Amino acid sequence: MAAEVWKRPEVAAAFLNERSLLIPDRPRQLDVFLRILRLAPRQPRRVLDLGCGDAIILATVLEAFQEASGLGLDFSPLMLEQARERLTKFGARAATVEADLGVPDWRAHLQGPYDATLSGYAIHHLPHNRKRTLYREIHDLLAPDGIFLNMEHVASPTPRIEDWYNDAMIEHLYLRRKERGEDVTLEQVGRDFLERPDRAANILAPVEEQCQWLREIGFQEVDCFWKYFELAIFGGIR
């Protein structure tokens, strides 16, 4: 399975140390999560973070909601190591578990219901049929009025728009790397971005299509709440 690439330590480390830190508009994306959670009909007392990576989303939510507790789930040992380090300061309020979202038994590690289920740049590695099934599993784990928010890499609607996204990302990465003092060219950054080993693990679906899947499952108030080319935040309420 293409997503298995994330179990390779060098691939996980490259994401943790480089691209995850350089995602455009990261503070704004986290702000959108917090704004929606504050306004949601059910306050996030029990939070689930799927494909948590280094747990930046879960840690941000636990900082903002002092009465919340959270569980971060990932199948990469290196990601979970970084997550545990970030979550240490929350003590018993935070925990992690190793599980694979690609198979239905990931739920065996959980005790629902959850007030909020969150995900960041993880579900797009799954085949489309599995994505749809996972969204239904998430729906079933939520409490009534519980919310699902997905910060995700989605498909461009046309090849030209995909080129525009690649151009924007390459320029952004180039500027950030130059700010860090790296001696790189725009062409080199472009090659690194387009030839990165985890790119083959991307199985992207348009955000409009995924929102429709959520509506068909039974989610309410479904929308795309933020978007920058192929980066999007979408979700809904049970």
C-alpha cells in the first residue's frame, strides 16, 4: 500500500522536520479549527486526532480548551514519538495510540463517543472507498452534535490549477528555506517538491466530492471552511 511509505523513518522525519513546518498559512488553519470548535454546539471535552503526526493540532486544541482531554492516533512510530514529546506537558489529559486508519479495526483501540474528531493531512493517503467508509466510522464515534474537521490535501479540479498549486508551493518553500539561510535555487526546491518520496502516497479527492460524501453519511452543516489551492479544511456535525 502506498501509504506504507510513512513507516519509513527517513520519510516521516523529512515531513516532521521540513514540510510540516513550512505548510502555508499554518497559523490561520489552526485558528479556523479553534474558531469552529468554540462555536460548535457541543464543547470539545473528548477529542480524537486521527493521523496525529507530531500532534500539533491536538496540542493546540488542548491549550485552548483547558477542560478537554485528547487521544492522538497514528501508525508511524516516529510520528508517535514526536507526538508524545509534544503532549507530555498535558499529563493525563493526553494519550497516544498506534493504529492504522486503513483497516476497520482501528476503532478497537478507542472508547467513544467523542465530542470532536480532527484530522490533519492524513486521510488523503487512503483509497477513496476507504475514505468514505472511514468518514462513516468517524460519524458513528461522534456524540450527538459532535463535530468532525479535516485539514486536508485535496485534488485540484483541473491540471492547470494543479500547476498553479505546485507553483505556489514551490515559491513558498523556496522563500522559507532562503529565510533559514539555505543555499538553494528555485529549480532545486522545485525538484525536491515534485520528486519527494511520499508524493506517490497521495490519493487526492476534490473537496466538493468529499463534502458530498459527508452529507450522504448524515453529517449536517457540512462545508469547506478554508481553502488555499489544494489545501482545505472541511467537515460537519453529527
